[in-house]
Amino acid sequence: MRCPQCHAIHRPEAATCFRCGRRLISPSPGPSDTPVWLWQEKAHLLERLRHVANGWSSWTVWARRLVAAAVDQLMVVGIFGLVVLAAVLLTDFPVGPTWRHLSFRIQVGLVFLLLHFLYTFVFQVFLSATPGYWLLGLAVAPTVSVYPWMAPGRVAARWLCLWVLMAFGGLSFWWSLLDRRHWFLHDRLTGTRPIPQAEYQLRMDLLLKE
């Protein structure tokens, strides 16, 4: 049986939609339009999802995120070094006419921030995880959404919030030490949360079953 509002699949005896909460009207007696094997697969995925979601402690996720952030920073620094080297050898950087009113440090800082933003934006929008997060088995998902992937606007807001909080003495990090789930402050402010990669894949599989 499908919900008439959000089209989620339910068992024939369900009274309300698990996704949107709409009251369901039981169909007239007759053969179900949903194969039994689909119910069984969905129930199996839900059981695996509950197991995976409770598999890691909050401190384990917190520690993995720190290591993942360090890996991402090293990768961005490596890409940044290659870009700057190419710019120095192939162009008139850092003395181009559009840059002359800025100091060399500001120019380098702006280039680094641009690369860091593009690195984060591309990987989180298309994969919901940067390479560092993938290596540590993590992904980033919206806190309240049936879809596990990240919208471009949310990714951009999350990146900006992170750097603003870093400018205030790493406030996001200190917040994570006191937070009940040890989430960082930029997660709380932008409505995102860290999840295991296994949970992300199971959520994607569940969407395909609906």
C-alpha cells in the first residue's frame, strides 16, 4: 500500500505513514500490488540500518572525524601546492594586475580558501563525503530529511559556518567536547550530522525500494 501524499510503501495493515504521518486508508480486500519479496527486503534493510546506526559510539565518530579532517587538509594543501607552483611557473602570479592591491599572503590565503571550498563542495554534493571521510568510513547527511544526500546550498552554508567558527578560536571544536552527541557546532547550525558509510548506503537502498 502506498501513501497518497509521499508515495512511501507500507504494509497493508499500516494505519499511518512512517514518513509524513498521513493517515492511511486500507485498500479493499484483494491481491496486494506490492510483491512479498519487496516487503522482506525492506524489512531486512531496516533491521540492518538499526544495527549500523547503533554500531559506533559518539566518541568513535568524533575521533574519526578529526582524523578525516586532517586527511582532507593534507590533500587540499597538496593540491594547493601544485596549483601555486604551476601559477608561478606559467603565469605572472602573484603580480597580476587584478592582484596588485593585495598582499602576497592575502592572495595565497584566498587561493587556498577557494580550493578548499571547491574540494569540499564537489565531494559532499556528489558523494556526501570528502575523501578523508570516505577513508574513515563516514558520510555527512541532513539531520531531518528522508534523502541522505546534501543539497548544494546546505554544503556551502556548512563550509562557510565552519570557517567562521574557526576564526573565533575553533569554537566548533570546543562545542563538540561538551555536546551530548559530540557533534560540531557547524553541524548543529546547518542541520547536518555524521553517519557511517554503511548507513548511507542502506538509506540509498531503501529509497530505491520505495
